[in-house]
Amino acid sequence: MYRIMFNSSQTVLPQIANNLIGRICPILSRGSFSTSTGGAINSAINVANSSLSNILSSTTTTTTTTNTAANSSTNANTTITTATVANNTTTNVIHPSTLTPENAKDFFEKCPFANVVEEGIKKDQEKGLEVLSELMKPTNKQLIVEEQETILSEMIEMNEIKTMETLNNGKQQYQSSFQGVITNLKEEGRYRVFTTIQRQVGSFPYAKRYQSAQEYITPSKIDIECEEEEEEEDQLNNNNNNYNRNNEELNVLNFKKKSSSSSSSSSSTNNKTQSKSTKKFYKNKLNEVNKLEQIQSSVAVWCSNDYLGMGQHPIVINEMTSCIKKMGAGSGGTRNISGTTSEHVKLEMELADLHGKENALVFGSCYIANVNAVTSIAAAMPNCMIFSDAKNHASLIEGIRNSKLDKKVFRHNDIKHLEDLLAAADPSRPKLIIFESVYSMDGTIAPIKEICDLADKYNALTFIDEVHAVGLYGERGAGVCERDNLMDRVDIISGTLGKAFGVFGGYIAANKEIVDTIRCLSPGFIFTTSIPPSIAAGARASVAYLKGSVLERTQHQERTNKLKQMLKDASLPVLDTDSHIVPLMVGDSVLCKKMSDYLLSNHSIYVQPINYPTVAKGTERFRLTPSPVHNDESMKKLVEGMKDCWIRFGLRKN
């Protein structure tokens, strides 16, 4: 039996309706709520409407008590004390506040607890209607506000969860794009795998090899404990969720009262789970770092750009350690803001002197130096036309692309083609010829004199990249331009401090006006922290030392020539070059990677495969870099390992 209390003058139903609107509308104006949709809710609406209509419109049995006072029969108050809903009534009274289908639908669409009511009506119609009545019961304003805040918080949290799920689904599409690229690179044999080593001072070219960090990951005690804690937490959460679901279905009132604490508890549980997950992640990472200390083997490095072994020279190491003890670790800022130290200035003076130029400018790398030098020149001469060698380094190509200047690419070291392009250009336009002295992959050397002759003839500036030549050629190690007595004919020289000089960084050297222009216009110089003073000090010490010592350069040339001859004698496909670069041709990217892995695993020879885009497809190779620290025994082992590798992979019979 379902009972509703009301009086004759003002029924409770309009009050219920007003209260319902009062509860829902303010909340709806502050946020959106998820709605129940589909056949289930329509069915529930029909059930609720039908049942409520029966209740509100049914025949009533009334007990009327009339208190008659003297001379006040017209003022009698009639009170209907009970309205008993009978299933077998025959007289229908249409109450003015009867819920219509529209009212019921509106309630079920907007009420945050509609799903609970819906389920309740399905399972127990009378109980469900009782729940509905309780939901509509008027309460004090403070309680309404608190309930609204609780409901609003829950809805916001739900919306945030749904938003994150949507974002994660979208990000999965991004991840598939990245994964596709990685898969293609692996299939083409161009996926880059880094070999982790630790060079040993005094033992160059040998280094200790470390296994990949991934190979060392094993569940530590703390990992197992975290997993056990997570399993217990998951079980507890499952039990709580089941309990909450049962309670929701049985009694929505309890749900309402506990909603705030449940939300807080759920948030706390999520935070704890996330905290444990984060904790485990970082512990795994720390475990990886610690495991890296486990050394697997020693390898001979045959692909280092530390051409002279200056990275372990006592003069360089002592200068760096002394500087860092005196000046600290970092520079403290950009060159423009507190990052120009005495060591930076002294290094730039040393480099300008090395190349016979008025000024020099140090960058974080020669890649950055090349890109910014070219773009700064373009900014100063927007009508300039660039003439670029076809095999220029990626940094020069990027600088040319970023400059947005007109460009002409001439065939590698083809003087005739270069002249044809210069002759066809407008004589009045500024021109810049960009090329390298030593091309690091093929080992070719540019015809610098002939290029300078054309520059003079067609009034062009010259920009030469001497990255693979500084420290190695010339009386003082200034590069091929110095060796060929051409330094004064080249306008701009770029070089590195990270190869033959054995340290880190890059630079350009030119006349005062050009350097000053690049200094003021280069974003890669202005908006980045300068190299540490200790790095500058070490580089300066190396440059100064090699200016006065020819021993290392002489040994380097001797080692290079001997290795080339040994490879030829072994009938291995070595390119004959005029430089110190020793390319050993393979011609297949997948095979080149497999051979590299084989040499490392079976002969402790570390030589990195060189694939596209560093070189053209079909010209994949090993790039060997002999140095004064490679003795005869190490060279013999290299050749024997290469012979075995070539036989193993079917590139030769014996």
C-alpha cells in the first residue's frame, strides 16, 4: 500500500514539482549531466508515468472530520488524513498536479539518479515509486545546496573521466602513426640502435660495452611488493564497487547521503593507485640506471670521430677539471645574459688565430653553427643566391632551406657544373658558394682552389665546412685550406670542437663584420645557454696543443694509409680516397645492420652501419676511422673480423 499525505487547500504534489525544479534547474545551469537513453529509459518512463497516474488519479477513501463551531459552519476545515491507493478502484479523479509523460520524461532525463530509479521501478514498482517520492520530497535549502554541490562534483568528475578517455582514444591514433614509422624503419633496416659504451681514459680505442638497459630489467623485491599491494588494492576496490552497486539498487537514499564521501573515497583510491603506479615506474627507471653498471664486455671502437684521441689527452683533461673546480659546472646563462665567460672569449680568440680570421664565434655544435650562419647571412642579404654542393651535410642543407633564398645545387665537386650555374645567374645578385673540404662519408676532398677562382670570377662569397679536417690537416691543424695555403681566399669557415679536438661544440670564423652579423642575428646563438666554461677551456687547450704538435697528425695519416692497404690486400671493398675516411661498402641496409651486430657479438668490433639518409640507398657502408690509438694488433683483428663477416653473410667465398 502506498500512502500520500495531503490537505484540501494545498496538495503536496505542486510542492513536489516546485521542489524538483528547484533542485534540478540550478544544477543544470552550472553543468551538464549524462542522461539515460534508449528503450530502457523509455520503458521506465512509461512504467513510472502509468503508476504515478494511477496513484494520483485513483479513487480515494477519505475520512473527513468536521468540527463544527457555533455559528461557523461555513468556516469548517476539512482534512483528508489518508489517501489509500487501491488497485480495484473505479472512480478516477484527475488531480491538477498529475505527472504527464512530458514531466516524467523530463525527470528521467535530468535527474542525476534517474538510472537508479529506473532500475528500482523495473524490479519493484511500488518500491521504485517510493524512491521517486523521496527524491521529490522537499528539504531545507542548505541540504539542497550541499546535495547540488555533491552531484555537481560527481558529474564534473565523470565528464573529466570521459574527456580523458576520448583524448586517450585520440592519442592512440597518434601512437599508431608513430608505430607505423618505427615498423617501416625496422623493415628497411634503417631503425637506429644505439650501442652503450664507456670509453676508458688511457685505453682508447677500447671501451667497455654495456648491454641495453632493457636487457637488465628484472622484478626487484620492491616491484613484487608493489604488485602485491596493487592486487590487494584492486580486490578491495572490486568489493567496494560491488557493495556500492548493490546499495544503489536497493536504496537511493543511502546513495545520496554517501555520495560525497564515496566521491572523496573514489578520488583517494584513484590517487593512491596512480601514486603506486608512478612510484613503481620511477623505481623501475632507477633500477635500470643501477643495472647499467653491470659491464658485459670490452670492444674496440672503429667508428669514433675522436680522430686523434684528444679526448683522453692529459692536457685537455687537466684543463677541464681545473676549470670546473674554479668556475663551476655550467655557464649560468646565454652569451647575452651572464653566459660569456673568460673561457669563451679565450677560445674564440684561439680559433680566430687558428684560421687567420679577425673573429670567431662558438656555438653548441657545428650543426647549429652552420644552420644559423647561413640563415643570418640570408637575413643580411635577402636577394642572395646560394650555390650548394650536392653532397653537403644535413646542417648546411637545413640552413639553406631555412634561409628561403634561391638556390642552385651543383653536382658533387663538379667545377664545370658550378660555373655553368654561376654564369647563368644575374651578375648583380649577391652569391654564396657553400661546400665542404672533406666529405665524411665518401672521403672526397673539395677542389677548394678552383671553387675560390670561380668565386673571384663571379663575385661570390665562399662558405666552407672544415668539420672533418680541422686538427687533422695543415701545419697547425687549421684544415685543408691551411694545407693548401688557401685560408685567406675563403670568406667563412665552420668547424667543430668535438672531432679531432676531442671535446664538444662548434664555431664559425670570418671577418669582423660577418661574425658580428651572425652573432646578432642567430637565434641558435642568442636564445640558448652557452657551453660550460670547462668545455671551452678543454677545447682551447686542445686547439692550442695541436697548433704546436704535428705528431698526432703524422701518426693519424700513417695509420689511415696502413689500414687502407690491409683492407685492399684482404680483397675487401674499400673505397680509395684521398682523405683519412675509410669507407667499406656493403650496399644493403638490412645486411649492413646484421653485419654490424655480428661483428660486435662475435669479434668485439664496434662499427656502426651507415644507412640512408646519411648516404644514398644502395650505398650503405661501414665508415672506419683509424687513429693514432689503433695499434697494429687491433688493425689485424679488424681485418680478420671483416673477412669472416663477409664470408658469413655470403659477400665472398673465402
